[in-house]
Amino acid sequence: MTAKRRGKGPTPKAEDRHWNERRKKAQAAKSAKRTGTSTQGPGTRSASGQSGAQTDRGAPGIIRRSPDAPELVTGRNPVLEALRAGVPGTTLYVMPGGDERVREAIQLSADRGIPLIETAKPELDRLTDGSVHQGIALQVRAYRYTHADDLMQGSVPLIVAADGITDPRNLGAIIRSAAAFGATGVVVPERRAAGVTAGVWKASAGTLASLPVAQVTNLTRQLKEYQKAGAFVVGLDAAGGMTVGDLKLADGPLVLVVGSEDKGLARLVADTCDLLVHIPMSGRAESLNAGVAAGIALYEIARLRTQA
């Protein structure tokens, strides 16, 4: 869903802001050598590279026939978990009968004012495109994305940009950490990346209700727009020239870019960043997934901001 940009006053030019000289120094110091493809530390690849936007017809889960079609959560456990997590449902479809999970799902829906429609099996089969639904399905409201430029509002904005995060659990974890450590919002690409789905709602533990997410067609172009507006763009990368804990720019407007689970930062995205930083690791683990790495980096940024 395309977000409409809200009107606001003119943005000061970057060269008119006091931190512009600091960006020039940071760009000059950025390492030109990139030795790995992972992000956020020596390695941050996730075991999962699937977006989870669709489900196997042989198991309950999340169904979306096309990007514009309503999303359905099917199956007793998935529907109940979604309702417990506060996923914004619009309609609950239920066949007569059912066990305690179905009864609890009905009660949760009633408590939240979600309409209940009792339906027969043929109709539910049609709605779920023949998937295993176990007699229950929850239709999820389409997410309303914020305009990306609106995330720069505030005196010292902090934006998290997710570069090709395909696992909805990782994106949900990133959103949860962003909300916990005072981020203004999260930006995600429109293509080849997870958008806001029921799975992301669940993984975010309900924080999506208070933290805006923007979706853009070209992440690199949007990062440049943030730079023009006066923000530093910092990428998490194993080849970063300094640790995130040594970042001296955290007290200004900042965009933290987190790379994908399997490939890390895209080349153009990394080249656009003013600075690349890494998370030092001394233990046995060789990698961190994107969600964990983003949480660590955001904690360090929040710590640096409190000391500024």
C-alpha cells in the first residue's frame, strides 16, 4: 500500500547543518576494502532466506495469493498465536465445532471486536485456496506504510534500514529492537524483501502498533535522500573500519543499515553508506543473524546517545 506524504516545511540543506563536516570526515575514513559478504559482525548469515509470504498447501500457516490479496492465517495454532500477538485481524472464519483453541480464538476475536463469520467447509476451502485450515482462518488487515521521508521528523531521528531482509522473523525482531531503543522507524525495500505480514507482526511482539514502517522502491535512492536531509548513514558490515561501540556520530541524525541474512549489504548500499561498522566477536559463534545483530547495534547506539 503506497503511503501518502504528509506536508511539512522545507528541509534544511545538509551543508547548512553543523554535522556536515563530520560526515565528510567519516566518508574519508570509510574503509574501501570489503572482505566478506555477511553483515553485523564477522558473520551474520541466517539459516533462513525465505520471505514466508506464502505457505505450503499441505500445512496450516499464512496465505497470500498475490501482494494485493488479503492475507489469511490458517490453522488452529497459527490463528490463536496471531490473535494472542495482537495481529490486526479483520474477520475470523470458523466452521461449527472445534476444540479449546478455536473457542479461545473466538473469545479473543470478540474481545477485540473482530467480526466472526461461521462458514461451511466448502466455502473455507475456497477462501484458503485448498490449504489445510483445520476449520478456522483469520483475515489480516493490510498494513499501512508510512512515507519514508516522514521518519526524519524529530530533532535527532534514528532510522533502521533493512537491506533485503527476507525472513519475517528477523524483520519482526529488528522492528522490536528498533522500538525498544528509541528508533523513529524502519525502512524496507519493496522487492526481494519481507514486508509487514502476520508473521512480522507476531515476531515484533506487537511493537508494530507504535513504530512506523516505510516501504520504498529503491533503498539506495532513499538513503541518499536521508543524507541530503542531514542524516549519517551507517552500515553494519564485517569489513567495517570501526566497531559500532566506537561510533562517534551516534548523537546526530542516524540511519543504521542492516544487511540480508545470506548476502549482507548490497554493493550499492554499502557504497552509499557514510561509514561501515562491525560488531566485534570473540566467542565460538562465527555469525549472528540480522535480528540479533541489529539489536546489539541499536543498544550500542542508544548507550552512546545517553553519554553524549
